[in-house]
Amino acid sequence: MQAKIASVRGSLATFLLLFAVSCGSAPELSRKPNFVVIFVDDMGYGDIGPFGSTVNRTPNLDRMAKEGLRLTSFYAAPVCTPSRAALMTGSYPIRNGLQTGSWHPVLMPGDTNGIHEDEVTIAEILQDAGYATGVVGKWHLGDQPEFLPTRHGFDEYYGLPYSNDMIPVPEGSKRPDRNFPPLAMVRNDAAERTVDDQTTLTGDYTREALDFIERRKDGPFFLYLPHSMVHVPLYAGADFHGRSENGVLGDAIEEIDWSTGQILDKLRELGLEKDTLVLFTSDNGPARGSAGSLRGRKGATYEGGLRVPTLAWMPGTVPEDSFYIETLSTMDVLPTLAAMAGAKAPRDRKIDGHDVSHILRGDLQAPSPYDDFFYYRGYQLRAVRRGVWKLHTNGELYDLGLDVGESVDVAGDHPAVVEELREALETARRELGDGPADPLRGEPELPASARPVGKVANPRFLIPRPGRTGEAAHAPVIQGPLPKPETPWVRPENW
């Protein structure tokens, strides 16, 4: 596909996407490569230096970009749970029921739903290929024992099983849908302690990740590091609090940058930098941060909702200071890592992602592996991208090559393109499904190719809820339509 220069606004006005020359194939590795996937929560496209930020200082990510590859059209999903499902399974989340939680757009504490036991994760594939596998951070694919990482291919787990805002409601607020226990820090398959101070989260995760690399340095290993930040409520460690020029959000982003630098430095210290692929990306667009020149934010299916800042780094294999501008996604992680490890993706089910290892090795003029990429919000189909063209189901058409900010609807000028993309949307409806975005309105009828979501009959909170005793302390909150709060909750500054 003919590459076009994306028009940009504001802080990205001088960020020109001019990339053309393939860097050729990298030499074969003498050992199976290690993998580190850093998955930041709610980081926007314009939140870091390599993608145009001038308000957040990210020297480690700047260096990572200088030494590696920027993927400028890399997509996740609009919110947390489906993004993680796509990453772990290589499929559109609507295929495995994890496009939403059972009663909320994402899985909640004590949810009946989670990742099904028959799903094949990238961790299981790599574990079978001889890899040590560990996850440090936010899981968010179910908090019941059946759904935890150690049941789905990970040797080790340390982190929060869901988002850091899923905590007890402030005293005086009437929010039965948010009356959760304190955050539970899980070690492998059991709650180890409660998290009473979230300022320590990023530092705690970083120490655990470095320890995993040190212990598993003889490899091969796969480390998945899904940070809880920069999801609200926002916190940063004592060494970062108040240090940035962008408030607590900037503090948290700069601590994530520090954490990433610690990972890269550890790999260099151990002499593993040329043997380890590091992928840095985000699970969706910003809640509080910047989408840069993109339209929309977290939860939206305009570009700002799910096009995320992504870097790949592996000196000697990934070309340095380079760019790839065509469509890729989190679904590509599973087939790509499997191929690089000499393993195979499952063949008994539809995997929507693609092996893009040739692109990581320098084939930067390769076309996107996606003929069509589909945008979902919940179970609802919202848009399709084909090349530079993006058609929304509301009839808006944008040329992303010339108008990445989706500011000028050109549907009236290109009726033939509109008709072709409408046919693509109908194909998606038949093959993937389409229905209400809100899970409270019921799940849609899905095609026969859809795989079942995991379910448990009697979910329990991992730790007891405040103000309750006995089994009632572990009983999930109301699930379904909720009464209007009697007392509004005023969000604190860091929310």
C-alpha cells in the first residue's frame, strides 16, 4: 500500500511519518529469544516522547525508540479486559466472550465470567516450548481461581487481578456497584496481602520483574508486565511524586519510563539485550492523558480510543531508529512470539492475529497483514479499516493517510469506497457478530465460530469486604441494573 504522510495537529505538528527503507533480515539467533511485553494501562498515543509528547519526560522510552522500532498504527481495544484477551489469545475478544464483563464493560471483582479453560494463551504456547513464564501486574481476565494466570500458562504471578479503582467506596457514598474489598495483591493463586498504598505499585512491580529476569536469565523466558498505572486513581512513588510538570499523571508516566529503563538496563547488564525482544505498548487510549493528534479517548472507536504508542526493541534484530506505519494489533503478539520461539499458534480455532516477525526483523515496506481491521466496542461493531480508509457504521468515512485526526468526513466524495467497506462490515457481522455495546442489554447472538466464555457458578471475593462477616463478606456486589446513587461521589484529584 502506498504510504502517506499523516497530517498532525498540536504537539505532533512536526512529527512526520517518513519511513521507507527496509533494513533487511537479521541474522538467526543462536538460542530461543526471550520476550518481555510491557503493557501500560490507559496510556494515550501522545503521552510519551517517541510519539510527540513535550510535557512528559521519557528519556528511557526515547532511547528505546532510538534503538528500536516505532509501530505507529498499532491497535488494542477501547477498554481493559478485551485488550488483554486479544493479547493473550491472538483473537478478536468477541470470539471468546471477553469483549465485556458479565455486567459491566470490563470484568469486575467477583465476576462470574473470565477466560475459558480451553483458551490457548501465548503463555501456554511458550511454556510448552520450554519457556519460563511469569506475569507481574494487572491481569484482568477474571479473579476466580479458574481464571488466574497460573491456570493459563504462567509459572508465576504477582499483581492485582483487576483495575486499581475497584476498591471500597468512600465513606458516605451510596454506590452498591462499587462496594468492593480492598485491593488484593495476589501471589500465584492466592491473595498475599492488601494494597493500602498505591504509590508503591510501579516500584513493586519493577522489583518483581527484575527479580524474575535475574532468576530466569539462563532462559528462555517470557515476562508479561502489565502495569496498573496510568489508570486512575493515579499514583507515583516517592521519588517521582511532584517531579514532573504535568501533575500526578506526568509523575506516573515518568515512573513508568523509569521502570522500562530498569528492565532494559537489566537485560544489558546480563548480556541479554540481543537475545530479548521487548515490546512496549498500551491497552487502550487515554483516560486522563493525551491522544496526540488522534480523535477520541478511552472507550471510543475513533483512533484515539485504541491506537496506542508501541515500541519494539531487540538490538541486532529490530532495526534501530525506524518506523512501521501500517496496521498491526495486539492480536499479532501470540502468532509472532510463537513463530520466533519455533512454536506454532493453535490450528483448531480461528486466530485473527498474524506473524509479523518479518516486520520486526526489518521488512518495513511489507504491507499490513490485515486486509480489514474491525473496531468493536463491547459486542457492537463500530468501524472497519482497509488500508488508509476507515468507515464507521454511522456512515463517516476518513482517509487516515491524510486525516489521522478523523476531522473531515469524505464519504460523499468516495461512494465506491463506502460501498466496499459496508460489504466488509457485513462480513464481520456474519463471522464475528454484532450487538449491543452495553452488556446490561444482553449478549448478542454470535456465529458458530464464537468460543465460550469461562463461567463460575458461585464467584467469591478473594478477600472479605469491609463491614461484612462470614460468607456475606465474600459475596459479590449487585450484578445487573443498579439504583441511582443517593449521594454523589466527588472524585478526588488523582482520579
